[in-house]
Amino acid sequence: MAQSQGGATGAVSSPVSGNGPLCDWIDTQAGVLGLWLDRLIEQGDPDDLVSLVHRQQAWLELMRDRIRRG
């Protein structure tokens, strides 16, 4: 599944819009991080990766909310 970034013309939506490619990307990344969290919790986490992945997921959710609020 490849996505085009649009080069210099910019296919990425403006941060003021509450939807579009940027929000789609954030949603996808937050979903992937959620899957990793589930897997790490299920298998155990000797290196404390859950904390790192959880912080990244929380940051993405904060960015998503900020973009949607405008």
C-alpha cells in the first residue's frame, strides 16, 4: 500500500482541515502503535518498550485532536 506525497505541489492537506491525508496518516500510525502495544503487553515487555510506544501513541492522538480543532 503506497501513498504519494505529491512532491513540491503538496498533496498533504493543510493542518487547519480536520481530515485529509495528514489525519489519515496519523490515524494509521496510531492504529499500528495500538497493535504493537497489545502485542508487547501480551508477550511481556522486558525492555520497557510499552512506555515508549504508549508515549508515541499519545503524542499522535494529541496531534490528531489539535489538527481537527484547527
